[in-house]
Amino acid sequence: MTRAKPEDDEYWNSSKFKAFTFDDEDDEFSQLKESKRAVNSILVDEDEDEDDVERVSWSGEPVGSISWSVKETASSIRSGSEQSFPKIDTTPSLSKQGSGYSLSSLFKAKSKPGAFQSFSESFSDTSFRTYAPELRKPKSDGKDFVSDLSPEETVRRMQKGRPFSLEKFRSLQDKLLLLDEAVAVYDGNVITAVLIFLKKSLSKEILFRELMARDVALRHYVHYLKEMGEQKLLVELLKALGRTEDMALMHYKEHLNIKDEGRRRDFLKSCLSLPFSQDDATHVQDHYTLLERQIIIEASDKKADAEIFKKFPRKASILNMPIITTLYYSCFYHYGESEGTFSSPSNIRKTFRISEKQYILTALGARAKLKSWFDVDSLFNTKNWLGYTKKKSPIGFHRVVDILHKNSAPVQVLQEYVNLIDDPDLKLSGALKYKCHDVVINTYRDLKDRQQLIVYREKLERDSPEYRKIQELLNNVQIRWKN
Amino acid sequence: MLISYQKKNKKKHHHLISSQLHSSLQKELLQFLLECCVGAAEPFYHPRRPHEVFLNPFCRPACQHRCKTRSASSQVYSAVQSVVGSLHMAHTEWKDAPGLPDFSLLKRLARDQLIFLLEQLPGKKDLFIDADLMSPLDRIANVTILKQHEVDKLYKVELKPIVSSSDQLCFLIRPRIQTVKWISDLVNADKVAGRFRRYKIIFTPQKFYACETVLEEQGVYGDVTTDEWNFYILPLDDDILSLELPEFFRDNFLEGDQRWVTTAGSALRLLQSVYGSFSKVYGIGRCAKMVYESWRELMEDGEQRTRQPEFAKVFLVDRDVDFVTPLCSQVVYEGLVDDLFRIKCGSVEFGPDVTSSDKSIKVMLNSQDKVFSEIRNEHFSNVFGFLSQKAKNLQTAYDKRRGMDIQQMKAFVADELKGLKQEHRLLSLHIGASESMMKKKTKQDFQELLKTEHSLLEGFEIRECITYIEEHINRQVSMIDSLRLLCLLSITENGLLSKDYRSLKAQYLQSYGIEHLLTFANLRQLGLLEEQQAGETLTVMESKVGKLVNDKTVGKLTDAFSSLAKKSNFRALSKRLALVPKSGEEYDLRVPRDMAYVFSGAYIPLSCKLIEQVLERDGWTGMEEVTRMLNGQEFAVTGGSSSSEARSKTDAQRIVLVMFLGGCTFSEISALRFLGKERGCRFIVVTTAITNSSRLLEALLDNSA
């Protein structure tokens, strides 16, 4: 590794940001390394200080006494004088969603509740005793106090976890008033509770219709159905709302829950007719085709005994892998197969409309991994009309070199590609980074940079061929050095 | 020689010693001050003025003690004494950063309530704990406490059949439908097997009707008793309070479910009840407004007490007001550690590559860690220098042992050795971490990545950025990073051109899996990754947004689902608020001049800039254009309970509580700490959870069942 690449240097120098580099031979890094050595070399007896670093564990400290009971705590929080809490008054308050123009607002007049004895809608009486003992007031006044409450009062009780009854909200107007009130206090928990009540007591057509005009409530309902896993109802709801694309996606999402690949494939096939957006329809079609191909390839490769499978046994199945991974796999195990076979790289490339750039990147990675330098070469070889072979690439050759290096290509191979880098700065930094001595030396020679050559010589092994080459260059009196 | 320090009133105070000292001693003194003060604060050492030491006003005069143990020449000693003396005076005259309230009280409250709840189920019981509650629970209680309240065995909730022979099962869980369904199945399975047990669910921080409905529907309501453990707030550090609710973000912003609004309101009420009220509340965002309303209702319901307020101001901010900041790579130490190792509940696990041994260790990262507390807010490039300086000092301190007589040695061992050892351990840990981070970042071409991010923020060479992102996707490098860059591109550019959007999306799906269709749908809904509408100019879009905002009373929105998606207007905002400093200026990260240092001087976090501006203006006046571009929803209210004149001088007036709804990043916390130092105030961050780019985006993925 060498100093920062010139391209980066230029960037850092020309911009306002002070450079800090992550190159590991950088000064600061070696400084850090030095510090590390220094710290590690300090000799201390390694006893009894194990616990100096605080650890996160389930064991330890002696138990502290429980100084306050929770009751005491609660009462201390509550006590005190009364003060009103300021309201937001500078801007209009949040929309009381739906309440403005909804049907229900026309019926704001309080309807008299029926006098029959009610039991709470969804919570049995025993539960009240546990957290709301204060509510066990005498019922001597003859009417049930929880069934007699306005939507506002009911919602307030629900917010506080006090007993309430939804029993008396029977007319559609009352139900909607209740819902709008819940929305108006922004309490998602209560909104969902009211929606659960509406779900049980209204037909879905009516509920869907009313939700259409109530965005906040609708979103709560959709989320609730998602969490409950009520897929079918959800799809119906989205359909009723005319949100066909969302419905299609929602349906498509189901495939994630299907483990068996055959069934998954069939399910994806059934998705093809869904009303996706044009783009997404293509993607879903691809998804189906991909899995179909993968199943075929997997079946034959599982029992394949070609040389390549023995030499590099497959680590995982190809099922459900992305398209590019499949292409890589195919370039790895099925390179050179004719386009007619599903597993061939060219077939996959064509079927999924893979760009040349993407194809070259993937094939390069796969062939380099196998150290098939010949294949790598032929990826870039093009013949011009005179019959000369020339190397061309849709991706920068510095990128190619990087990929080759990551696949531990030998210096000879790297050198060839470093030489192909157009940008002289990139070329030099590449050569320095990957230790392509010849390229470095030639570049400095061409730049007539004597000083750099001398510096570089010091990094080389004495009497290595490169060392001698520099030596010769430096002794060459014909070169007119610039420094 | 000039020794100066800045006082709170921003006047420089100089202390001239040159007359007293010989020039060779000047050097010694300088060296000495630098050495001693490194541990206490950051003395500015201005490179252009080598003869001036600029002491940070927060510098505690710890040097006095050091001075005694170090063999300083008597002249130097007296010079130091006089400097320290004047520092002391400065401290008493102008108090430095105000002290923070003691938040450990919150832990005690939570622990006591938990114990109370456990005692409600007397007798031996097995306790099942939600996986994501384990770490928070660890911070406030321990096994011994649980055992003392007759908890027999502890299990993690794994939604699988259980093996427990206990007659009483207690479940400590978040209120999630899936978990409650699992418990219902357990109870029903027991019923079928003719087994009798008692069951209790403790929901934290509160229970939801939807969960109880599940119990009812599954026919186990009554067999299972339920309770609430109001563990709203976990103090992660002196100035960080967390609700530990990462799901807040997705639930609220993507799903539009307001279930946590009351929770956030309750958390604020708890803080106010325990620590006193405030004089002013500001906020921006739809959720912020709702949380404020909910808090107000809660306070009006309960009685309050008058007491000295402990916070001057409260600022509520929605995460979706600023998506750019959490999408940027973090480069301050704590943020970088979080990005790379994931800090969980204030603790991090360092693997063998950091510890240079074969075991991993978990370390608490907070202000108790003396080494960490000094580097956490530093730009990563400054950390090396600091750590090596520290290492040298340590070496010197150890070296003192040589040539000591028995008495001195005894004193050394008694007074210093333990501290040194602790420091030694921490130092090698953080050096190891820095080294490992450096390696990881070199591997992934971090510089190029940062360069692209900075270009996007600046709106410079966008084509090149797109090419870079494309190659990033093509090479199947980190799925999250690719997505992050796409989102940054979209937000900063107000959406992608149609052809770019389609092509990048297609390539993304090819590289990372077609099921990410669903992820893209989510990102679009949130406005994180959008396609520019053909032919729609900015003004058309703006008037549309404006209409959406104004037509509040109309419940009917044609496109209900896209109503929350909004234009980011980042460029215009950035210009207006000067978020991106002008190009070509040198930015010295060692001496940060503004909050931009947390992003290498390239960008001031929008969220923090808003906070700074509003606090400065004491409201939103003069920021109308900015709030319009942020889709309105801003508010400012003055506290009713204040007799403001009387309190204006107290420390409390300089404490600002900032609540992030939907999560905040360590970079933002660092930026606020910097702002606090600049302005002589302290920020307390309350967040629904600590977030970063990976957590934010992972919450929006929909690529697995």
C-alpha cells in the first residue's frame, strides 16, 4: 500500500475538507500502530483488574433497597398545585380529521342512550377490579354510568384505561362520532380499539366506504389488518379503495411466506395477472422466470459431476438468489455453454436484459475467482477492422484492476491491465498500490522525475531486477531529468 | 507568553506570564499545560500562535494535582498555580456548563415499579423477556433483584414452544400482536394438555387494546392477567434519554399508526413531573404537534406541582423533517463506532479484531469511560493524535515507578496505579477499535464513498455520482449502502429523473433481489426515494403541497396513502440555512468552527441547524420560508407556569431538552454538544431510539417474511 491516490489528493486539496485517509500506511495510521505497540508493551501485572471495564451482564451488584414503593412514587408525582398547560395557539391546530365535513357531524346532537343494562363491549368486569377499583361506585342512580357517556367522555376513558362501553354506539352516526373523536385526540391505541369495534359491528362495505374519507383511521385499520395477518380482508379493502397497485404489491408480498420453491413459483405465476404498474409488472415477470430457471438449474446441478463442481463444491443452493448472483453462478459453473441452455451466461444475460457493463463486471469477477486469465483477457479483446486485437472495456480499467486484485491476480496480469488505464494519475496510483514496479518505473522515467525514482528505489529490495533497472536509468546520462 | 481562556461572555481573558519566566521555562510550561490539560479538557493550541495557549473554559483545573506528582521546576509550578488560580476564579464567576439533572432517578422509578409488579404474582415464577427488552432491563435491574422476587428461570421470548415446569409464567413484553398470539397459543396448548398454570403479561411501556383483543379472541382473556410497566425512559448517558422504541419510526412514519404518540407524551409528562417544568416549547412536524397535544392533555388531567424548572426549553422534532442527516456516513468517533459495531443500549461488543485476543468483550460507552468521553465527539481524523498523546502520557506515568523508594512506591500503588491500569485498558481498547475501523473503511473505499456523499450534498457533479452509485449496485456491494446513496440522491435532488429512477431501480432489483420491489414502494411512500413527475415543475408541486397543508379540515384526500410523502426541497433549504459551507474554504477539523465538523466540514445537520436558529430567534419568526419548505407544522408555545424573570439566571435556563421523534444519530448528538459549548448551554437529547443510516433503512425493508 502506498500513499493516497493522486486523484484523491487532488480532491482533498482542492476542496475545503481536510484530508483524512484510510490508507494503512498513512502517517496517522502508523502513528496509531506505534501507540498501540507502546501501550501493549507497557508491562503491568494482569491481575485483579479484569473488572475495570464495565460489563453488561446479568450478574453482579448487590441489591439496592427498594426505597420507595411504587405507590408512593406515583402519589408524589401527582401531588401539587393546579396549573394549566399552554396550548399551541400560534398555528391552527391539527385537523380533526374527518370531523369537518363528515356525515356524522350533521348529527352532533346527543342521542339519548337506551336504559338497558349494559356490559362492556370487550372487557370483562373482572379486569376492572384489578386496575380501576375507584370505579366501583354505587349504581344507585339507576342508570349504568359507563354506557351513558358521550363519545368524548368514552374516548377519554379509553385513553386512561378506565372501563367503558361501546355498546350504546349503535347508529352509524354514533359510531363515526366515536371514531372521529378518537382520531381527534391522536391516540392510535384508541383509534385502533374503535376500529376493532367497528369491524365487528359494521358490514365491511359500509366500513370501507366510511374509511375512504378518513385517512388517519384508514391507515390505522390497514396496519391493524397487516399485524393480524388478515391478508384477504386487506386485499379486499385496497380493492374497494381503488388502490390496485398497493393491492397487487400486498398480494405479491405473500410469496415471502411460501417456503417450498415449487409452490412459490406457482404463486408468482398467479401474480402475473395482478394490476401492477407497468414497470413492476416486468419485474414480477422476471421474478417468476428467474425462479423457474433456478429450479431447473438447481435440479440438474445438484447431481452434476462435472470437474468444476468437484474442484469448487457449491456452498449453497442457487434458489431465490438475485439475478446477478445467478449470473455470477452461471459464469462460474456454466461458462461457455451455448445460449440454448437455461444455465448459460448468455441466456441469462439475454433473458434479463443485463447491460454490457453489468455483464462484464460479473463475468470478470467469476472468471478472476477461478483464475482463468485467458477468459478474463477475452472479455476485453476486440478486433478492429484491420484484424488487430485491442482491449476495450465499458468499465474503467482501474476498476478492472481493482477487481483482479481483490481476486489475487498475479502481478503480471495486474501489470497488463494497469498499463491500460487511460488517466496517467490513476495509472500511477494503481501501479503503486498493486506494486507493479515496471509500470511505476516507466512512468517516472517518462515524467523524467529523478527524485521520485530515487525514493522508489529505496522501497525495493536491493539487487532485485527492479532495483537494478532504476539503477541503470539513474546512470543513464542520456535522460534529461527535470529534477 | 500568553495564556488565555474564554469566558462565558465570550470575552477573552489573558494571563500574561512572560515576565516571570525564562524562555526555556516557557517551553516547559507550555508542554506541561498541554499534557496536563489533555486529560481535563481540550486546550486550544493555535498553530499560528505558538506562544499562546488557549485554555478551554470547561477545563477543570486538574493540573494542580498533577503538578504535585510531577517534578516541575518551582518556577513552572508557581506559574501553573497562578494560571490555575485565575481559572478557578473564572469558574466561580461564570459558571461553566450548567449541571444536568440526575437521571438515575428514572432508573430507580422503573426498577421499583417492576418489583412491585413482580410481587403482584407471588410465588416462584418463570420470566419470559422480549429479546429487545433484555438490554434495557439490564441497565436498571439484575438477576439478583429478579431472583429476590421469586423469579426462578429467565427465558428469551422466541415465539417457539416453551420448556418450563413452573406453575406460574410471567411475560415481560412489548405490546405486539404477534407475541400475544404466541402466548395465547401457549395457554391454549396447556389447556388441551390439562395443565393448570397462572399467566401474567406485563406490557411495557403500556398495553394496547389490540393486544387485549387478541387474548379475548383466542379465548384466554381472564386466564391471563395483564399489567403495565411504565418504563418510558432509559437514561443512556448523562445527556441521552431513550425510549428504546425503534419501531416508533416505521409505525409512525410509514404505517401512519399513532400508537406511540401517547407514549411519547407520557415520557414528557414523566420528565416534567420528576424534574419540573419548562418555560418554552418549540416543535416542528406532524407527530411533534400530536405529541405536544397529548402531553398537554395529560398534564391538564393530572395535578401538577410548582417547582423550580430544570429545563429552560423543549424542542420537539420529527425525524421526517430531516432525512438527510441520518443517511450520511458518520465520521465522529461515536457515530463511526455505531455505524460499524452497532452500539446497543449504550454498550458495544468489540470482537477479536479489536481486542487482539480470541474473545469478544462488551463495553459500556458513556461518560464514565474517561478515554471515550474525550474522543466520542471528535472527528475521526483527530482521534489518532489524541490516542497517541494519551499513550505517551501513560508511558511517562508508568515510568515514574523507576527509581522510587518504598514509600513513594506505596503511595503510587495506593493513589495512582489503579487509575493508570484502567486508563491503560481503555486506551488499548479504543486504539484497537480505531485500528479495526480504519481497516474496514480502507477495504470499502470509504474516501470515494464520502466524496460521493459530499458531492450530493453540494449538488455537484451529479452525473458522476449516479455513475458511482450504479457501479456500487452492479458490484453488489453492501445492499444498505446502495440504498442509502439512492435515497440521498433522491432527497437532495427532489426526486430522480424518470429514466434514472427506472434504470437504477431495475439494476438494484437485479443485484439484491426482486422482492425489494416492496422496499421501493415503502421508500416512495415516505418520500425517501421518488421519481420526478413528468412535466411537473417545482412550483406546481409546491402549490400542491401547499394545498395539502391548508386543506386540513377536508378529511378527504384523493390519494390517501401518498399524503404524507412530501418534497424535500433540500437544495433550497440548504441554501437558505447555509447548511453546506462554501467550497474552497479550508476547514480545520481540529478547531471546528461550526457543527459542520461532524460531517468533515461538508454539511451542518439540518435538524441541529433548525434547533440553533429557533433557539436564537426564540421562535420561528423570520423563518417562514424555511418552515414552508418543510411543510409547515411548526409551533412555539410559552409555558404558563413561569415567573420568568425570577428564574432567568438559574442554570436550568440553559438546559434545553430536544426530543427526536423517530430516532436521532450520534452525529446529531455530537453536533448539539458542540452547539451547547458554543452557546454556554447544555442539551439533553430524548429520542425514541438511537438510529443511523442502517437502522433507518432496515426498518423500511420488506424483503423477508
